[in-house]
Amino acid sequence: MNVKIIGAGSIGNHLAQASRRMGWDVTIVDADPAALERTKNDIYPKRYGAWDEGIKLFQAGTEPKGGFDIIMIGTPPDSHMKLALAAIAESPRILHIEKPMATPDLAGVAEFEAAMAEHPQTMVTVGYDHAVSESAQFVRDFVKSNTTEAKPPYGGLASVVKPIGEVLTLDVEFREHWKGIFGAHPWLAGPWETYLGYWRRGGGSGGEHSHALHLWFYFARALGWQGTTDVKAMFDMKSEQGAEYDRIAAFMLKTEQGMGRVVQDVVTYPVRKWARLQGEKGYIEWYCNGVPEGDLVRWQVEGQDVQEKIFAKKRPDDFYRETVHYAALLAGEIKPEDSPLSYGRGREVMQILNNAYLKI
């Protein structure tokens, strides 16, 4: 497999290492030669133990074009559509766009979607990696069947149809202080030095932590909840050193079948990345990095003890799960329309953000 990654920042390094774990050939491209140098001499060796000489580095404009199975775009959101338009012209089998897939005004989206129609052989995905984690898929499968069986993965409970009853509400939170993000980007002094400090560029809590919105729809779909009939949003905006971003974004979402809320922020510490599906007779909760070993899922059926399952992982494993998912897509083991990373799922999130920000 031949992979090209556009962007040598934190995400680009994670995607490169995950691809190399798969045994794929990797080319990284960046417009800034300092970013390429930082990748080779700092980020990659510090994170993963040593630089991988199998990775090829190119400054933008000198990189090879065509012949790539997968092209991954890991640059700031306000560059995504322009780069995606150029990338899809190379006809990769998969074109991966990091989240959020665009800016809230959806600039360039219509033009890119026209190009997608002209390249139907390319599967376009959006990098909401938590949706392909083992823990999130466990929750999805649990609520999809809403049954527990005396065999994995449901922890040996007796077989009970709909043990937690009909799910009444779905809540998802991604609340993480800036310090975690900037700890991984020590060359940045603060949000004003990057797109993260500008909601119009796809930053702020609405864009950066839109994993929560994506997971809300992911779990809602497993419940059979379709579409949204009403969405209400509130933002706590902050301006500093020329930057303007929403440090807190809150959403209430309603479908014909149920409702719930999403909260995303850049002020909470310790970090809380959590989901809860509350049923008539019990609940199931998802905690990203809920224990030192990794993710945690906890559930309880009325009249029974609380059950827990730990999913061991480290941060690089989140991206490795994406590459494993892509291998399955390319092998035909997963239908493109069934992928939680499909373009349509990412577009759904952007539509919510577009409608919400327009009201500011």
C-alpha cells in the first residue's frame, strides 16, 4: 500500500506511524521545510523511539503525484477543501480528510463535492478516529442489539432482551483544556498562533472537539434514531491577542425517536471525554481514556451489579485503528456507506456547525 500524507504536524506524524505499523509505504509532504525537519528530528523520534528511514519527506511542490492508494490530509481545516480538490484528482482509492472536514462557512465544499461526483472510485473519509475505537464499537454493538449474552463481548451476563429498555437520552462530552493540545505542539505559544484560536478557520471547541457531535450521531444511528428535527446551540466566545474562539460549545439535538445533548470545550481539566446512553432500565457509559490502561465502558442493568470492560490502548492506537479500518474498506470487508468515517458522516457534523455558527 502506498500512502501520501499532506501535513507534517502532530496529526501527520500519528498517521505516518500508524501507516508504517501496517507495513505501508509512506510519503509526507509539507509546505514548510522546518515542519519536515521537526518531524524527522523531533516529533517522530520522541514519540515512537526513533526516526523511520522508510518514510520519504518532500516539500510541497516537489512531491510525487499519482499512484497512491491512500492520500491523507492532516493540515488546518481552512486548507482542507483546496488540498482535497487537488488530491482527488490523483484518484486515490481512499482520500482521508482530518476533522473537521472544512470551515463552518463550508467554503469550497460545493466545488469539492462536484469533484467527488466525477471521481466515484475514490472513497472519501473524515478522520473521526474515536468512532472506530474498540470501546466505541462495543457501545454501538451493545445498543444496536440492546441485549446481553453469556459470551463476549458482553461480560457473561445472562441473556436478556433489551436489558436497559428503550434509550431515553443520549449525552456526549468532549471537554479538554488547551494544555493537552499545546503540550503536543510545544512550538506554539497559544491558540492565537494557530487555527485553533479562530472558530471561522475551523478551530475553537466547536471544530476541534467535534468528535463529540460525530459520536452523538454514531450512537444515535445505532439506536435507530434518524436525522435531527431540532438543534439548539450556545457558545461562550473568547477573544485574546487577535484570536476569537468558542471555549465552550453546547448543543441540544432532537430526532423523531429521541433527544440528547453535546458539550465541547477547551477549558476542562482533568479531561472528560464521555458518553452516556440512559435507558428505561439501565444505562451504558463510554469513557475515552477512562482508566490509565485506556478506554472504559461501564453499564448497569436494573437489579444487577455494575459491569465494566477496559480497552487497553495508547494514543497512537487511535490512528492505527483508522488504518486497520481502511484496510478492511479496501478489502471489501466493510461497505463504504457503512463506515463511520464516511464523508457523509463528517458532512453531517459540518452542517450542524454551519447552522449553529450562522446564528452567532
